Amino acid sequence: MNGICYYAIASSSEAFQRPVQKFITELTYPRRQVTENTNYNYFAMGQLGFSIHQFSDEPIWDAMVGAPGCYAWTGTPVMISENKPGRLSSLISEKFDDNTQLTGYSVTSGFYFDDETRWYVAAAPQTSDLKGKIEIFQYDGNHAFRGVRIVKGMQNEEYFGASVTSCDVDNDRRDDLIVGAPSWSDKGDEGRIYIISARRNVFERSWIDGKFEGARFGSSVVCLGDLDRDGYGDVAVGAPYEDKSGAVYIFNGGRYGLSQVPSQKILGKDFGRLSGFGLSISEPRDVDGNGYPDVAVGAYRSGHAVLFRAQPVVQVKISLSYVNSARLNSNTTDFSVRFCGYYEGYRVPQTLRVMRIFRVDEVLRRGVLDLPPTDNGTYEIEGLLHYGREICTDVPIILQEGTKTEPIDISVSLSLINEAVIINKFRSKIDATVRLPFDVDCGTDDICISNLTSEVTTSLGPGNNYILGGEKTIKITIDVRNNGEPAYDTQVHVLLPDFLSLASISFDCEEKHLINRSIEVICDIGNPLRSQNSLTLDLAMSQVEIESELFSESIQVPIYLTTQSTNINQRGSNNLFINLVVDASVDITGRAEESIYSYINSSEGEKLDRIRFSHIYNVKKLGLTAIEQAALTVLVPTHLRNSRSEIIEIARINASSLTFFDSTSRENNDYVCKTERIENDKKIIEKNLNATEIVSSRNRTLLLNCENSEIICVNVTCLMDVPRESVNPNSAIAELKLTIDFLLKNVPDEFMISKDIIYFASNASVRVTHPSRGGEVSGMKRNSVIVGTTFLETLSAAQVSIWIIVVSVLIGILLLALLIFALIKLGFFKRKQKEALDALKADSDVNYYLPAFQLRE
């Protein structure tokens, strides 16, 4: 169970008929099978060849071979090089980890950070935390692996890393890493693939989920190269348990990465009684010499391998237009439309047989072609398209009786006739439509002279300033006026760059993808347009913030009008300029964990040698625009210069801890704060406080801060990468805690003359480093702060003498007696009005009861 790899150079098909006589047996050394005096497997059960990845060309080649059983199933990748023909050298790493994890279960390599340095990947789907991981490292051909970086899975037991492959799916000149996790579950083993891209040394991931329970989508992933010849890498993904037979999905790359929707789905059941189809997919090879990669797919349960040959891909472009300059009117009996078409592609035939299917006025049936229609009322015309050369054909149409005020619609669609090529539907135009209005209300000459003008406004208000990260959509309102005769088939054309799109599209608008990847939005505004109409479009702005550094400080959106009438106003077009405003900054606050300490030992009454304290800084994001990186700088006084110019250490940074408040996982070695010793430079920290504002009793205080020319400080710099989606506006980014040892015993006595208070202050500042275009945030912000800790000789309050307390009590009693005597003299305690009222009440009672007593007698 050590594992052996067989290899040979296949220069022709006959090579597969000869016995293979070359082997890779790197794990068969007898003395390294188990560790001495134990039963711990070393190379035994190594399973060399479980996965393999070749990354250089013949005749001198290199390969990485997975051995997931090495070191008691900890696993390792093995690097194999054929430095000279027939002579192999190898590098077997020491253990990556002490836990059973099957490192080397799958392997790949790619240029993830730039287009010059190759990095290698070994997957370990069975880690101790059950999430799986991939290890990304460098290898220079002579030394051990180095620079290991780790990306972990997101769900327990999803088997993250069961398959890996690498290719550039977004054409940014850096490879993307595709990782399969076939046991990812929503309801149960649907499977998932992750697309991992390196961005400023941070790995960002997106994913595509399987749709079928139990399918294990992602069991295999293979990069196919540029399958459709559009400049982007394409990927095949296996789901071997879907629909009982298995399936393989083809995903095309594009401007914004891998498409979420597959361009092709291949089911195993379509090729007979296959089972387990898609568990393995070969590396692409052009086996038939047509210039396109072919792949073999394994169906392990039924014991089959199926070869799929890629067919040439063409991009077809067709158009349909009106031939005559005169418009249709009530006297028109026939007219012609012009069909034009061509195609492009790599290693494709010079001509293609096609079927053109015409539909003429399907609702009112006012037009027909001079040939029999099909059962569904369409007309089929066979023809040829030429490679790279547009050929046009006029198609006559006969008008029949009927209303001639409503426009007449003619459309055409195209299909291939028994051709061994495939149309790229995402980059082709195989449908075209032309609408022809009837000319009415335009005078005796039947020629409409219109005068179209337009005015463009937006929901951004005056100035059209858009704050990056602000509104998700903006409204564009286009007011069109016609000061002439009716304008038939009036359309508004809006040219959107490739990073803008419509949030929603109206039923009377259509999108047309242009060759330069921009989008033309064409909207019907009136047919006819007699006076005025308005059009409102919602632009989606989410992609603008992501790619804001790819263009200048404004976006230009050309807008123009077209009509089948004659427009005498040649200035009917407008250019909308949207100004991009960066609204991003950072704010910093700081505090001491404890603000006051005593430097006297309370039990012994002597000065302490050392006091440990902490300063804490919080960085907060301000503004709507996302930031990707900020730099935090802290100056801490650590040394002072005495009268003899000697440098004395008075403080030492014991520990620094940088904590992020977002959910993105980071590797610690990417975020270590750098510390360097510097002479004082007041320009580093913007002063926002001075010493008199911080400390009272200045004449009793020894100030230890970085503004003192006799103090030497260390500069702690932390670069904080902030993933774009992880921090909301006005939210905390990170917290830096510095634990400092104050070496009190080292403070020279000459500095403590007439001093019994020590004030220790550190200075911190923060700034945005990316995006490079800075912006101001409305409201208050603080880019720098000073945090101080005070050290006192004693913290206990001074005791008051007993005689002072006694005298104070006696004086209080005497003052109270004098106050009472004065009030008595003034008659304060005699209530004359109350006594008078009581007397009056007594008189009233006597007068009331006396007559009643006399009547009884």
C-alpha cells in the first residue's frame, strides 16, 4: 500500500500498446515504513499516486503527487522532477500536521498572486475540526516547502478539498482556485464548489451549490482551458450520484468570474446504463487535433470511461433592416427587408449551412413571402454564412389588405443545418427584428419632419454626484420632446459601460450586447411620438464601487435618439456624466485599561520595579464607501536620554493583540504588526491634544511622551485588510491592545526631582491606504488620539485629624442654637392666623347648637 506511479511518454497511439517500464517508487524505502520501536506508520500505507498534477512540459517535467496515507494518514504531497531524461529527483515533506487529515487527497498549482510565481496546493478534506482545508505553499525545486497558507472549509463534514483545480476564469492574469466540497449539505449531500481568488493577499471566495439532494456535486473539478474561445477559463464539475447515473456540468468563465448557470449539462443516462458518471474527469487533451480540448469522464460503478470531443465554437451575428428610404404608406403593396450575417471562430469551416426562419406580422397577417409557409405560419429559407465576411440578401414581402396604421413587425431566427460546430449563444446574435411603421399625418409628401430634443436628469440631483457605496440604484429620467411632425418608431439609445447594468428592464426596452462588452439599451418612446414622452431607467450601481479604480472620477453614459422620421435636430443626443465621490475615512479612539496606578508597594512602602498596563485603540470606519485597507500607527515611549547622553530603557512592549470585528477568517502571519525603533518625529502623529490639557499639577509631573526631545519611541504599524463586504458604514473595524511594561526602576533619579506624578502617554493615528482616492466624510472624525496612564506615589486619601472633627461638630451645634434663638425672637413659631381661625370656628359652633337646646325645653 505504499503506492507506485507508472509513467511513459505517449508520442503516438502505439505507445499505449507497449508495457510501461518507468516507475515512481518514492515511498518504498524499507527503513522508512514505520518508526522504530512503534507501530506508527511512516511511509507504510502511503498511497502514493492517489492524486497527481503535472505542471511543466516535456521532455523535462515536474509533477506533484499526493500521498494521503503517509505518516499514519496525515498525508503529504511529494514533488517529483525529471531533471534529466530518465533521472528522477523527489522532495517528500515532513509532516504538515499531527492530526489525521489526508493531506494530498487532491493537488494542483497555479499563479494565484501574480503571473510570475507558481504556488502549490495540497488538499486535506479530513481535518480534526471536520471542515477540511487546503494548504497553499511554495517550492523552489531544491528546498523544503515554505510560505504555507491555509484556507479552511465553511461547513462541518462538507469534505472541503475532495477535488481541486486551477485556472484563470476572469482573465485577470491570476489563476483562481476551484475547490470541491461534495458533502456540503442543505437538505443532504447536494455538494458545492468554491471559487477562491487572491486579492491583496486575502483569499476571497464565492461558490456554486448543487441543486439535487445526494448528487455530491463537486466530487471532481477540472479546468478545461478556454473551451469556447472567449478569453476566459471554463470548468467541468462532476456530480456522480445525480439522477442515479451521474452528471457533468460545464461552467463558463467571464468578466466577473465563473457563471452561476451552467452552459451545458451532460447526463450519464443519455449514454446507456452508466452509473457513477462524473466521479473522475481527465485533464483536457486535444485527441482529435481540431484545436479544442477533449475530456474523458469515468463512470466507476458501471465500469465505463466516456470520451467527449469538443466541437469548434462559432459566434454568429445577424441583422435585419429595411431596404428602401421611402416609408410604408397606405399605397404600398410590397417592400423588401435585408438580411445580413457572418460568423467568427477558431479553426472553423469557411462556410456554414443555415436555416433562416422568418416571421411576418404574426398578429394581423398583413404581409407574406412569395413562398409556402410552414404549418405554424413561418417561412424557412436555406442559405450560407461565410467566415469573417458579412453577406446580405434582400427578402421581398408582399402587403395584403388590412389596416395600415399600426407598425408591421418582421423577425428572423437562425439555426445550423447538420454542421459539426456549436453556436456560442451567450456571445452570438441569432435573432433579429425590424419594425416598420406606416407614414401618416405628415403632409402630402408622406415624409415626416420631426424635431426631437431630449433632457436628461437623475435622482442624484444637481451635479449628478454619486457617492460610492451609497444608493444601490439611481434613476435616469429622459424627457423627449417633438416640436415637429409625428416621429415614427422613436427610440432612446443608452450606451452603458460593462460595469453598469439595468436593475430592471421595461417591456418596451431591450438590451444589446456590443463587441466591446458594453451594453446598448434601446427603448421605444413613441410610435408615433407626437409631442412629449418620458423614460425612466434604474441603473444598478453595485459593480461601480467594486471597479471604481479602473476608471476616472466620472462615468460617461452617451444617450441619443433615433426615429424613422427625418429629424431636423442634429443635437438631440446627450452625454450623461455621473461624478464619483469617495466618502470614506476612519476614526480612532483610545483608552487605558486602568488610568491610574500607584508605584509604591503598599505593604513595603518601596517603589515597584515594574508595572504592567495596557493601552487600547479602536478603529472605526466612517462613510458609505467601502475601504479595503487602513494603516494604524502607534508611538510608544520606550527609552530616554539622561544628562550624560546615555540611552536608558524605561518601557517595553510586552504583547500586542490586533482583533478584527468582521467574520472573515484571516491567517495570523498576514496581520502581524511591525515594530521599529525611531527617533522622535512629531510629524508622524497629528497633535490634537497638548500636555497641559491632559495633566494638571504640571510642576509635579514627569511627562513621558513622544513629543519630548529626550524620549525615544518605538513605532508600531498595523496594516488592516478590510474585506469589502465585511464592514458596514460607521462600524468598528479592529481593536489593537498594547500591553506595556513600565520599568520604573530604570527611571533616573535626576528626572524625579520634585516630581511625584508620572504621566505615560502613547500616540496613535490611522489613515486609509486603499482606495487610493481619498474622500472626506461629513461630520466629526478623529484621525489621531493620545492615551495616557498616570502613576502616583499613593492612591489612598489623606486622613483628617480628630481635633478638627471635634471642633467642627461644636461649631455646628453653636450655630444651630443661635439660629433657633433668632427665629423665636422674630416670632417665627407663633402662628397668629391659625389661632384666629380656631377662635372663629369655636364661636360658630356655639351659635349653631344653642337654639336647638331651648326648643327641647
